[in-house]
Amino acid sequence: MKQRPKRNMVRAAMIGAGLFSAVFMSMGDAAFAYRERPRDIPKGKVVVKLPKGHRTVWVGRDRFYFHGGAFYRRGPSGYVVVGPPVGAVVLNIPVGHRAVVISGITYYVYAGVYYRRVQSGYVVVEPPAETVIVQEVSPVRPSVEKGGGRVSVSVTLLNARSGPGMGFPVIHKVHEGDKLSVYGYAPDWLYVKLPTGEFGWVMLRYTSPEEPPASG
């Protein structure tokens, strides 16, 4: 009798998780009015040192620094967070960005900044109209802070795409036995770190989970 409340709590948690999964999966192909709400990246903030792992980005002769979705410029007393420079190309967008299709064009959105996929990464572009009818692709959902385990490729050659769907362009090809770290997921797809250091989407069915090493 004493364990019944605990069982009820577990049962309720399982039901809640199931409902959340169903809602998340149903959002994948839904069309609706979309308006990106910027995350809190405080423009004008000054830091003495740039964050570890930042990248240098050039737009013409102007030099910027990119990290965690924020752009910095050198100031008189440090580095200042500035607005996104249109035309800046970054290698990767932070985990948690959205892929949206607007008027047949795929955009990647993070912290209110719109990007388009290019050969060398992602380029900052002018945002489209604030409220438009779009198709939203299931967002990247990080499993844990440092990724969600590893998988190995189980077919001879596997396409890695820029989004979780066959309609997205192929950005890289991985080979059988390649080990990929998982950073997020959508129904039937995994968001992984590729051998090149880029991030992309691969089909879940063509991967196998890597067993963690035995302890002791």
C-alpha cells in the first residue's frame, strides 16, 4: 500500500512524456503563422575576453568574432556584442536552431538571426517578413548537454542532410563504420556531428547505437 503513490507518480510521468512526444511529432509538418522570438543575446554588452572556441568572421574588410550565436567586434575596452552582419559566413549554427521553409526557401533561425545554407557553412541573411505562412521542420532537440551518445553508420554510404527530411540538400556523405556523436533528434532522424566537424541530419534507420564501454 505504501508504494501505490509512487507507482501513480511514475505512471503519470510516463503518460505526460507520451503526450509531449505526440505533440512534438505532430508539429513537424504543420503549417502556421511563424514569428521568430529572439533569444536573449545582449547587444552592446562588452567583454574583456572573447569566449573560448570563438571563430573569426570577415565581411569585406570588417572583422567580427562569432560564438554561441552572438557576433562581437573589437572595441576600445574589449569586445562588444553587435547585431548580425549580413553576409557573414559561419561554419556551424549552435544546437537549438530552427529550420523553416518560407516561400519555398529554407532558412535556419537562431536567436532571431536568419541564415541560409552555402557551400562553406551558413550565411547571415536579411530576415523575411515577420509574419508569413511557413512549414516548420521539427527543431533540433539536444539530448544532453554534451550530446546524446554515439552511433555508427550501418550502410556503405549515407547522406548527411542540412535538415531532417529527404527534401533538404546533401551536405556530406559518411561511410560504413563512421562514428557520429548525436546532439539532437527529430522523428526518424538524428542530428549528428560529422567527421568534418560540421553538423547534419542522418536517417536513424541506417545507424546503429554504440554501446558504452564496460566499467570495472
